[in-house]
Amino acid sequence: MKKILIICLFLEQFFANPFLSLDGRVKYPSLKHFEYVNPDAKKGGVFRNYALGSFDSLNPFLLQGNPAQGLELLYDTLMVQSLDEPYSQYGLLADDVQVAKDFYSVTFHINPLARFHDGVPVSAEDVKFTFDILREKGSVIFRQYYADVKEAIILDKQTIKFIFKTNKNRELPLILGQLQILPKHFYGKNHEFDKDVLQKPLGSGPYSIVSFDIGKKITYERNKDYWAKNLPVVRGMYNFDFIVYEYYKDESVALKAFLKGDYDWRLESTAKLWARGYTGRLIKEEKIKKVMLKSGFPSGMQGFFMNTRREVFKNPLVREALLYAFDGEWSNKNLFFSQYQRTLSYFDNSVYAMQNIISEDEKKVLEPYMQILDKKYPRLLKEAFVIPRTDGAKKIGENKRENLKYARDLLKKAGYEIKDFKLVNIKTGKPFVFTLTLNNPAFERLALSFAKNLEILGIDMQIEVVDSSRYANLVRNFDYDMIVGVIGQSLFPGNEQMYYWGSKSADMPGSRNYSGIKDEIIDDLIKRLINAKDNQEQIIITRVLDRVLSWGFYVIPHFYLPSYRIAYAKKIMMPKILPQYGVDPNTWWMEE
């Protein structure tokens, strides 16, 4: 979810299309269409996508199952996030929206023209039904996202009001604006929301499901009578008559299929494939194009996440030692052709990233926790947090040999010693053995290089690659020692941080608290972040959160690419102006 934050809400309506902004600024005060679309884009064609693994569900709102790709095409939201400004949303299902002056509620009026695919009008009852059932039976993320919403009240057939528990959480109207609306009349004895996950869903969005083959293929058809097709937020969007997702079990097979012309585009995540893998007739004939599109998003965090629920990773000295055993510079140069930048913190590549030296403003934020800091994070106030390198001088933090010696000393402090070339726990006599679980073979090369360094320390890291279905179940239930996790960050951090790092989420199956973090300082910082009175306070608190998380040594950061690597068929057209915050194929069209 893309975030919008800051001080006051500003709101107007033009062309029956309202907007919301949390800092009083919008790029499109009288929206006709977004700048990053072609309003005259040609309609038609079959747009073929690929996905890895399989799917066994058509319900993206539940915790269980692996939902098919593209299901968001079925559902309209109350508001639409602009992709070229961080602050604003514009009306889709909602043709009017009012935020209370005291910030204790928001009211949406539903466009009377809005229709579900079966012709039934969308009403306030559908909005309330959606909100209530997602909190009751949906994934845990909904209960966390809507935790500060007290209730939804129907004022009339087309008007609904959401009452808040607090007026400090200024992000709530925007969170509710992104609610995907379900049809109340569709769900009942024959279509129970949480029972038959393979029933064809009913929505009000631009596409419907035509057919699907479980785990293999799903096809969507454009609704030519889509009720919103002439709204400003939709002009130039959803141009393909059919959108197809075909599933592949193996990445190498998927790439070969693309190079044969079996589908139309791919977002390439593997540096080696981008550098050497795109070969063949279609490349030579220039029927496949390759482009790098700059990203305006923060880096987020991809890395080896250590599960502190497991005994082997409970000690922060152990986690720090493993960080120093990872040779990022060698990996980037030899495995990834130096295409990446090393991720230095959880909010890297943004104003929210901690600076080298802690500021006085950050120290003031930390004043309530001084006694705890001395015990849990004794170096936080005294030292700058650094990600160790291996390409500099012969000292700790810059040299592989010195880093491994430092890691060895940390492990000794943690109660480990070498016996018969194996690292063992002095008290229990158990060897230091753990498993890295992967679902993408592309990470194996990186994992193997890391395992060799750990072997020098006497640590046995076993690597297990499992299929996507099993992997999803293992991650959902936190049944792993270490995984490669990815936590994306938005332009304005807020409520979702509870889901990533909060103590409650550590025990919620399906949450993204991969490391099982339970820390009272982090919990309190997240609350203060959500209730920040302005952007400056939000920046300072997020930098402190970044610093505390980093000193917890929960993850061994990998790398990030400040651009998107996209390969696509020549027949696919893109607008001249591309959005700053993301890649959206729904703005593309086809010229045969």
C-alpha cells in the first residue's frame, strides 16, 4: 500500500471526482486523467503474463491458500492512489468524501452509477459488509490495519461513515479509501466468504474471470460495459481485452518461454539473467526490448531474516556475528555483475533512513527508554551503525579476514567454541547447525557463498529449496530457521510497521514479522510514528525506529536496485510519461 501522511486533510470535488490529501497539496485539483496514461490508448489484444509456482485460491482476502495473480482487477476501491504524487487519492467508487473537523470520522458517498458485474448497484451496505467481514474472517493484516476504526455506520443507501477510536491516526481515511468492495448479496449459503475459495468472485472492477485451470493458468476479460470507464481515474487504463497469467514451476523454463514469445513481459529480478540470459531470435530481431526504469521508492529490506523464535538465533551476539560473515561486496561483484547497491538500513534510499551519527532530535525521542537502551542496545547512542564491507582497509568492518575474526570473537562471547572443526554450544554441546529455506533457486548462489564463509567459523548452514506451496505454509506458520524475506517500504511509513515489527504480529500466523521481533521500544516507537503530528516528527521517529531495528541484528541485508529491469514484447506500448512511484502495466496497450 502506498502511503500518504502529514498534517491536515484537504478535500474538493471536480467532475464528480473528489480527492483527499493529507498535506493540502494535490497535483490534479481538476483531474481529467493522470499524466502517466495515454487517454487515447488503443483498446484490445491479449496481454500475457507469467507467474511462478501455482495457485489454489480465488480469494485474496483470506490467510489460507495461494491466491491467483491478478485478482485485484476484479474489485474497485473507494479511492485511487496517484502514482506520481505521494500525498493524494482520487475518487473511484466514492463520488464524495468528508473528513470530520475533529478527525474522529470519515464519510464516503457511493457513486449511484457504480455497479457490480451482475448489474446490482454498489451501496453503503456493501461497504459495511466488506469492512466487517474482512475484520472478522479476513487475513490478520486487516485487523491490524483497521485496529483504530471503531465501526462503520450506514447513514443512507449510498452513504457510509467510519468512526475512529482516535483522532491521532491521520492516515485512516486513506487506508479506508483503499478498501476493495465486495458484494453483500453475492455471499450467503451458496457462496460462503471463507469456505469455497475456488468460486468465481463477483466484483465491480474492470475485469472478470473468464476461465482458470488450478495452479496453471487464469484468464481475465475486460468488462466493456465497466461502469467507471469514463471516470478521470480510469481514462487511459485497462486497455487489454484479455489478461492472462500462466504459471511456471521453474524460473529458467519461464525465461525460455518468454524468449520464445509465449508471454509479453517480465520484471527481471536476477542480475545474471539480465546481463547474459536474454538471447535468441526475438532478441536479435529486436522484437523484445529491454529497459531500465528508475524507481522513486525507498529500498525496503531484502535479506536473510533470522527467526528469533528459534533458540539458535535468540542471542543478538550470534546474529551480529552472522552479519559480519556475509561478504556483500564479493557477492555483488561476482554474482550480480555489480548491478546493485548494498542495503544499509530498513529505510534506505529515503529521508527516513538513519544517518551515520545519531542526532540530538533522535536522542530526545529515545529519552523515555534510556534504562532499557543501556541493557539491550548499549552501543546505540555511542556508535554509528554500519553494514560491514570487505573491500576496504585491513580493519574490522572493511576486510573479510578481520570481519570473520570479529565474528569468531562474538560467537565466543555468546558461549560457543570450536571442537573438531565444528562450532558447538559450550553448555549443551550441540553443534551450530541451521537451515536456510528458499523457494527461489535464484538465491542458491548467494546462499552457497554465505555458507562457505560460515563454514570457516565452524557453522553448518544447510540450504533447502522447496516448492511455492510448501514455502508459503512454512512462512505463514514461522516454521523456519532463516529465509530470504522482502519488506517493502512506502513513501510514508505508518500503520503497516505494526505488521512488520510489532510484538503482536510476532505471534500472528501469516504476518510479515519474519524475525519474531518482540521489543517494547519498537512497539512504542511505532505507536508514536502513527500518531506523529507532522512530517518532520514522522521522519525523526522513523529514523530512530530504523536505528533500533538495525542494532537488533534481525536481518542480514542484501542489495537493492534503484531501477526496474523490464523486458517486453515490441508490440506492447507504454505512455511517454511514466509514473514516478511504480510500474503499472494497466497503463500499457498493444499495437499489433
